[in-house]
Amino acid sequence: MAKQNTVFKDAYNRTLKLIEETDTLPSEPELGGLLSVSRTTVRAVLTRLGEVGLVAWDKRSKTVLRRPVRNDYFPDEETNSLSDIIERSFMRRILAGGAQPGMQINELELAREIGIGTTSVREFLIRFSRFGLIEKRPNSHWVLKGFTREFALELTEVREMFELRSAASFVHLAEDHSAWDELRLVEAQHHALLADIDNRYMDFSELDERFHLLVQKASSNRFIIDFYDIITIVFHYHYQWNKTNARARNQRALEEHLDYISALFSRDAGKIEKACRQHLKSARETLLQSIQEPA
């Protein structure tokens, strides 16, 4: 049975959508191109479809035996969008071992690691390269570049404008908006992490991303939300590269988050702005401290 990773589950669910409307499936290369995944992942999907009696797979012949039902699908919470999968894998790669400027990133290696086609990886890297942190080289190679203090200041300035705008929008969310339930869950996760901070302080980045993305979504502005994808990578890259005083720094950030969350629940615009500005000021200081300017 194939490894139950998110790429596989996402591809499997999308294949189920295909066989809702067709009696045969295309060739493996065609299916891989359609799903933007590797042939290995395609074969894992076909194997699973055969095991559950959805498709009869015999070499090139792939005959649909029945239409999928709700229980055939993996739950939504177990899958991520392809862009999310690539982004997280890219983050893991550049964070591994404290990546330094000049580190090479190979499209094919990254695609193999994730289990997807190189086209999707290339599209992500091209999009990310707009911010000047990676540079294209020949033969499907990219080079990770460091960034300067000036770049960091520009980045934080835009982040602060967007987050203040998004935080202010929280005041106007309806009482029954799903964001409030998610905020309660995030608050509980903050308390749980603080209670075991000595052992779990390195788990902060993922929770930080979830909280700030929740705030950004309150803006209902696609450009703000899209920009935050890049913010996440840049800030977490440097937070984790510089591990000096990581425990104390992450504890302080968790406590600031809880103040910020309390302000959001209060619906008091003044309190929200004050808590937001305080936390963004700390984040700016942390980012600037992490930058190693070239000699």
C-alpha cells in the first residue's frame, strides 16, 4: 500500500472526481500530467483504486467498475492543495541544517521528494523568485540568496500594513462566523504549547503561521492572503535559521499572541491595534536580529 502522504491523498481524491464522469482513465503519463504528480504517485493511486474495487487496472487498461461514494474520499482535513504541499516541502528543505546563501535547489530533486511533476515545482519557484530570494540558474537549478536589512525592512513594512488592516476587519465579523471557532481552537493550542514550552518550543512556527493566516483571511482580500504565503516562508526561514534564544523568543511570541487573541475577542478596535502593533514590533526586531549581512 502506498505511503499515505498528502500528495497521494490529494491526487487520489482528484482521480475519484475524474471517475465520477468517465468509464476509463487515461495512460499513466497523461494522468500524471493531468494531476501534476509523478508516475510513482499515479501508480499508487491506481493500486488503491484496484484494492477498493473502483477500477480494474491491467497494464494499459483501466476500467471503471463503479462510481465513487462519499466514503471513498479521504477527508478534506487530510489533504492540502498542491501549492501548500510544495510550499511546506520547500520550507523544510531550506530550513534543514540552517540553509546558507548560495545553497542550490534542484527542481527535479524537490519534485521527487514531494512525489509530483517538475512543472508544478517550477511554477512555485518562479513565483517565489519575484521577491529576489532565489535566482534561476541553468539545468533546472536555483540558488538561495541571502537578503539584506533593507529588504527585511521593506518586507516588514508591507506586512504591518496588511496585518493591521486584517486585524481591524476582525471587529466586523459576524457572531456566527467560523473564524471565531477557529480562533478559540488556536487559543487553546497556544495554552497547550506554553504549558510544555521546554519540550515543544520548536513547534511555534506552525502555530504562528496558522494564527496569522487566520487574521489575514479576515481581510477577505485575495492579494493580502496571497502575499502572506511569501511572508510565512521568509519569516520562518530566518526565525529557524537563527536559533539563539529560540525558547525565550518563542515563549514571548506565544504570550503576545494570547494578548492579541484576547483583544480580537474583545472586538475593541483600540485594543486590537495596540496588541497587533506590539507583536509586529517584536517580530520585526527578531527578523532584523537574524540577518547576517555580508562582510
